[in-house]
Amino acid sequence: MKRVFYIYLLLIFLSCLPGLTFAQSKVMIRGVVTSTSDKSTLPGANIQLINKDGRVVSYAVTDMDGNYSLMSDMKNGDKLVVTYAGFQKQTLTVNNRTKVDIALVQTDVMIEGAVVVGRKKVSNGMMNINERDLTTAATTIGLKDLAELTGASVEDALQGRIAGVDIVASSGTPGAGMSIRIRGTTSINGSSQPLIIVDGFPYETTISSDFDFANADEEEYSQMLNIAPDDIKEITVLKDAAATAIWGSRAANGVLQITTKRGAVSKPRVSYSFKGSIDKLPRGIPTLSGDQYNTLIQDEMMNSGIAFNPNTYPEFANDVNNPYYFYNYGQNTNWFDEVTRTGFTQDHNISISGGGDKAQYRASVGYYNQQGTTIGTDFTRISTRLNVDYNVSEKLKFQASMSYTHGENNRNYISYLSNSKDVGEMAYTKMPNMSVYEYNALGLLTGNYFSPLESPQGYWNSTSQSGIYNPVAMANEGLYKSISDRIIPNLTLVWTPFTFLRYQFDVGFDVMNNKNNAFLPQTATGRPWNEISVNRADDVDGEAFTIQTYNKLIFTPNLGEKHDLQVLLGTSTNDKSSASYKSTTGNNASPYLKDPSIASRVAGQSVLGIYSGSSQNRSVSFFANAQYSLLDRYIVSGNIRTDGSSRFGRSYRWGSFPSISARWRISGEPFMKGLKWLDELSLRASYGVNGNAPKSDFGHISTYGIYDYNYLGSAGTYPNNLELIDLRWERSIQKNFGVNFAAFNNRFNVDFELYKKRTNDLFFYGLDIPTSTGFSSVDMNVGVMDNQGWELSVMTTPVKTKDFTFSFNFNIARNENFVRSISEQYPMESGVSTANGSYIRRFEIDQPLGSFYGYKYNGVYLNKDQTIARDKNGGKIFTYNDAGERVPVQMRFGYPSIDYQFQEGDAKYEDLNHDGNIDYLDIVYLGNANPLFQGGFGPSFRYKNFTLNLYFNYRYGNDIVNSAKMNMENMYSFNNQSTAVLNRWRHSYENEADAPEGLLPRALYKKGYNYLGSDRFIEDGSFLRFKSLTFKYTFDRKMLAKTFLNDASIYLTMQNLFVWTNYTGQDPEVSVGGSDPFKTGYDYATTPRSKEYTLGLSLTF
């Protein structure tokens, strides 16, 4: 792999050699490009300087204000050639002028009183059409305006900027993924991530079914870490089925189309950008000091009837006569501060682009390094990309693209065991009176981590790989490193035998190699050397190879001025194979010997497991697309795609997915001609069907594995799965209605979408079935789910002058999710209603996925009288005891199986049926993790060379299970707690008004039911985040004329500055991803998003 990398870099270097020679003694030509019709400036116009021999000697593109500048030798015969989409090409002679202003004429065509204006071409997925003729719900955002934002992947920059696209970070750990939802969650426990297209090729982001990366799913990993944001030109989001149907079964969750930057006709242009960031964590949850913690533990024991004995619990005695315990358990350690730090990020990108009439190129190299805010975490990426366009002749064109990415991600070992956890959770609950490092009997630090074999909290369990540990030791000593290498070469050949007919052939290759190393040395846990988890080594290797091909025939006949027709016919194939290998050993001889191939020092415990697997899937598709336009006002488009997938049995291997869409441009009607201020008013409607294939490559056939025991001298085999020959396509039917409005020279734009999406035959993976079948689970089609809602985007430029521009963008979206039907075989409910810390998790028809169910929390029983059961009128409930005496009924929990009697100071739950017993019948719907609204907004200001951009994103109406709060306010064990427990019940309050506000239940060691799953821990997750602020200065080109620079800018960007929220946890941005449908919207106190302060520099030579 290293050899390939070096060869690849050499090719990039050689391709850049022709551009290393620069002419001397040049003069700068500058000017402004405007429109003759309204005198408005034209950003993005192309200007070529051509000498008398017809060669392009310099090249420029106008900026946002229509300004351009380029260097010239000022030779006789030099000409400027100016082109801009929708305008006539213009050629001017320079004649030794240094300032040349250019006015372009629009290419208008008259059709029966209507004016047809030339427009920009955009891709609808498979072919280019006029942007204004799109009949589907699609949004394009240019990355130029987001170039100053930081992040390893582009998802973070897109957050809150596109209506209907909900992007949520899984954590603030370097390399962590972001869940992306386009118009809601469409699958129960499968992936709801959109299909990603890069330069016309599907970009593989899913993890092979046989390669689980420690049982994680693809949403735990950033989908686009292998794509450097600096290489991206623009991103188009396809939302409705009519837009995504052309991409077939993989596009059921929407599509992100990424277009990378390519070369243009110009002299070589070298660009360099740098971003350096400081990352600061927000304030953590305040926790008890060592002294406060000691008091709490004694309070817990006293309330539970346990006499505190300093000999039994010397950890809390503070006995100076016992120096080992006095020093090692007499501290005030803030573990959260110990495991966190200031993070640093650096991002370097350099590119060279240019070319002539025959060939254009762009090559880039990027280096990104992020040191995480949790010790032991970082992410490094080296990325390269080469894009080449070559015009063999007027009829034959060739394109080639190649990218290589190398990534290294270091995370805490605990994240290897569970992706939903990191050392931060342990840091919050670790005993604060313990020392980080061990003291000897003389009170001197030894330099060894203090990790006793046992503590009151417990110990690290070698068998289950879970338990209590020193979080600093685990973060510093435990190893979890992921290394990835990826090469993606793509080739395209375009042949145009006739002006109305074009054939295009695309072939793409994707070579991935991933390696995970995990190592748990004895120093991380302090366990005895003979235990199996000591010096435990895991090595996981995975590789995948994908080939994709496309054959497209595009027919564009000339039907006259009134008609426009484009027809596409095509086929595609996809072939992916993968393999994985895993080995695990324990008791290696030294903490420095981290390879699992090294023999164990303990006989019989050398090999804990060796595993391997391979997988392959193939698909073939046939598709057709046609778009017809009449009078530039009535546009109709239709798609049909048929996919065949090897993941199905013979009965359901093929699926067909049609769509139809239309657009009526009302503003083009003759009766609208008098409205000069109106630029665009269109109505759109679409209907389409998408399909989704299952995860498993071999679910439709029986596969076998090798058993641990021998049979008749040979290794035994057993069936792995049921043969699923009747598993059907998961099908989504979507209807969409849209409105596009633009006015005042496109300075006021409004887009509105209304949609409804129904997913039938929902997949559920790992459905529990009776073990009498010989299997414990099966994949099935289980039900129907609806997503419906609307989206609104507003883009305005109220003020635009030569020196000052003010613009404002706003978007808002609402999506409603409903489970409409579920198979009887599906588990409608899970969870335990009688256990602390557990919510009932269920599916109810016509309720959203991700709903929470539990008890209603009514505060604390302030005194003994309040523990008496009451009827619906508030009167006490009485009964008769064995002696025949009339006595009040005590409130109970779980009667008759548990029959716990509530005492004063206990948590109080609402007795909905007034039977004096808190039980399953008192469980109600408490909320759900889906937001009512989400979106973003922000203003942008430009004054001369200064630019100020602000952006905010928000979510409103979603609920969060604050599991961190549940763990840190339960006062049930030896775990440390938040400072909120200082306001706990300690004595009776006969007068309710005397009780302090927010009083918590009493501390109770291993007894009671003070933290049942209730609305006490379900909080409003609504927030408004000050997402980014960028202040930028662009150096004047007159100033740069005397230097070797063409463009230069410097900027300061601040991200995640502030969050307005009522949520009491670290960060209300909680991941909605994951494979467990019952665990969405849970906050486990993983590393939050950090505040970032970035200084950036951008130079063009």
C-alpha cells in the first residue's frame, strides 16, 4: 500500500511540472463584468486571455461582485474571450489597456410571447438539464461559502443549512460519525443514512455484514472522512423519490451528490490553505468533591439501615493512622478534568490546476490532524486527488479521477468495547476521593496508576470486559487504533457521434483496507497478571474491492424552439467483495508486545479466538429517464429503473422503481408578462417509488460455521441462519409538491416542499424467534412506516451595492414519523418496568419511532403522611389489618411480587388508577426523540474587502433521555454524583412550603426505587446553537499586483460558540443513529462538541 501511495504522489508531481515556469514582467488587467439588461454584476464569468496564435495565456473567474484580474505580457493581438451561462460570448481586443470593463448580452429566445433565457446546466443524477427545469425536490449548496469552516468531514459544515436534512453528531471524539436523516428515519434498525454520490459514482460507506468493527454499525463512523472538504465544489441533496429513483435501491434514504473541483482553461494556478484551531470543551457536569462524596456515602448507608464501620470501609474513614488509605482515598480528584484537555487541529491543503483547450487538470494534497479534547484520542488524514479532462477530439472526450486517502484514528479502548461509551462516563462517576496515582505508606507518589484490585465501586471483570477502572490509566494506556487506506480511480469516456446523440461509459474501482488494533495492558486495569484480560490483544483486518460500471445513451433531438426533449437509456453493474480476519489473545508477556500473534505466557490461554469471513454481493440495473419541455413552461419528467440484487432469493430478486414529476412555470405565462419584478414562480409535483435491499449478502441461502467441538475426529459444522427465500424489497412510496418563487432580480427566493413518504415491508434485522427452531433470530419484513412533513427555505439579499452587501438565509422543516403497522411476530415491547434505570420501550401504532414510556414523577414524599395512598378525589384510602383495625393504605411499588412500601424521602410517582400501587398500569407515553422542527439561519455582511458571516442551527420539540443525569443523581451505589444531590431530602417537611425547590429523593444504598424510568430524566432537547462566526479579510488585488500572489485572504472562525437550551446535560445534540430502535435519543455523557477557534489563511499563486 505504501508503494502505491508513493507512486501516486510521483504521478501528481510529474503532472504539475509543466506549470512551474512563470513568465516575468507582466502587467495586471482588471475590470468588471456586468449584464447589459439590468447592469447587475455577473459572478463566476470566465475570462480567457488569448494571444495572436490562439493560445490561452491567462485565465480568470469573476468574484461575487463581478470583478476579475489577470496577468498579461501586453503583446499586440491579445484578446479577451468572456463567457457566462445564459449570455452571449464576447471577444475584445486588449490594445494595451490595463482596465477593461465588459458588458454581456443575455441569449434570449422568443417563443409566442414568452422569453426563454439561457440557464446553467445541472445534473439530475444521470444527465445534465437546465437548472430551472428541475421537476424534483433538490437543493444545491456551494462549498465556496463554507470554505472557512473547520471539520474533518463536510457533514459538519452542512449542519442546519439545507431544509429537511437533519444532521446530528454522535459525539465530539475525533473521527466520530454524524447521523444524516433526509426527511426522517425510514428504517427500524437498518441504516437510514443517504446514498452518497461522488462525481457520478456511488460512494461506499456501509460496513460489510461480516465485518462488524466490534459490533458497531456504519453510523458510528463518519460517512465522508475520506473526502477532503477542500476538494469539494458543491453538494446537491436529492430528497423526493422522483429525484432519487434513477439511483435505484440504494437511494431510498435520499442522495447526497458531491461534485469535486476540476481544472479549467488557464495557466497553472497554485492554491494553498491553512486552518489552525484550538478546541475547548464546554463546562462539564459539576460533581461532588471527595469530602462531599464521603458524606453522601455515609448518608446512603444510614438511610438503608447499615451502620457505617470505618474498619469495613476504610476508604471513607480518613484515618491518618492508616496511611495507605489516608493518602490514596483522601483526595479531591476531578476525574473529568484529568481526562480532558485543550484540543488542537491543523488542516493544510495545496492544489494546482490549469490546462489548455485540449486538457485540463487539478491535483491536490491535504493533511489534517486533530488532537481530541479527551486524552488518548486523535485523528490524522492524508488525502490526495487528481482530476484530468482530455478532449481527444470534438467528438471524443476522456475524464479520469483518482483519489487516495490514508487515515489513522486513535480512540479510547473502552470505545472499542462499546461505541456508545468513552472514558468521560467513568470520569463522572469514579470515586473522587481516590488518587490518580498511587501513594506509598510514606505518603509519596510512586508514579504508578492507582488501580486497586477491588474498591467499593467494584473492579474490572476480565471475563465480561467491563467494570470499574482508572479512567486516566485507561485513556493513556489502553490502545484502540484504526488505520484505513482507500484508493478510488474512476474513468469516463464520452463519445458524441452526432450533435443529438451522446454515449457515455463510466467505470469505477474502490479499494479499501481497514485495520483495527486494540490492546489492554495490565497498567490500564491493575488486574493480576494471570487474568485473561491482562495484555489482551485484538487485531481486526478488513478489505473490500468494488467495481462499478455505467453505460448511458443520451438522446437530445432538435424539435424546434417550442420543444425540448432529453432521453436517457442506461445500464449499470456493481460488484463488491470483502473479507475480514480477527484474532484475539490474552496474557502476552509484556505490555510492549501488542501483536496477538505473540505467544501467551499462560498455558491454555494464548488464543481466545481466531475468526475470518468473506462476503460478496452483486447487482445489475436497467434504467431510463426522459424529460420533455413545452414552451419553457410545461415540463414533465419520468424515470423507470429495474434492479436485480444477489441479496434476494429467486422470487424477489428483481425490483422495479418508477417515478414521474412535472413543473409548471407560471411566471412564463403571457398573462404574467407585466410583473417585471417576478423572476420565477413554478409549481412542481412528483410521485415515485424507491426500493431498499437487505444488509446480509447471503441471507437467502444457508451458510454453515465450524463448531468448537470435534465430531468423529473432524471439526463439527452447524447452520448459521435460516434460508430467507421470501424476504422482499423494502419499498418507499413518496409524493411531493413544491413551489419555487424568485423576485427582484433573484434577490428574494423562497422554496417550499410538502411531502408524504410511506415505507412498506420494513426490514427488521435480528428479530427474536423461539430457539426451538434451532435459531435465535431472523431477518424479516415486519411493517409499515410513514414520514410526512414540509420544508421552507428563504434566501434574501435586501441590500447589494458596490461596497456593501447584506444577505440572510433561513430554513425550517418539520417531519412527522408514524409506525402504521407491525407484524405480530415483532416484539412490541422491551425493557423492565420494575427495575431502576430502565424505561419500557415499545412500538405503538400511530406513534413515532423513538418514543419513550415510563412513570410520571411527582417529586418527593416530604413527610410520612404523604406516603398514604389517595383516591381520585384526594381522600386517603383505608383497609383493615389482621386485627380488624381500620388503617391507611401505604403507597407501594410492584405489589404483590415486590411489595416495596414507599417511605418519606422516597421518589413519588403518579398513581394513575389510584389503587395505591405503582406498577405497569401506571406507565404512560412520555415523549419521543424526533424534533418537531429543525433548521438554521444566518446573516452575511460584506463591506468592501471585509466579510462577516454568522450562522445558527436549531432543533425544537425533541426529547432526550438524560442517562447521565440518571447515573449521577440516583444516590444508590458508590458512584460519584453531581452537585445536584446536595439538594437531597434529609429530614421531614411537615409544611410543604418549607421544602426547597428541586428537592431530590433521599440517598438510599442498594434499596428503594428512586430512579425508575420516568419523566424525571426525560428532558426537552430543544436548542439554538450559535454554530459559526467568520470574520474574513480579502486582500485587494491592487495590493497583490506587486507580489507573486493572485488572491489572498485571512480569516477568523469560531464554531459552537454558545447553545441556548433548557437541557441540563452536557450537550443537547444527541445522536439519533444506531441499530437499536429502542435506544434512540439517549445521552450517555460521551464527549460533547467542543468550541473551536480557528485562524485561517488562503493563498492563490
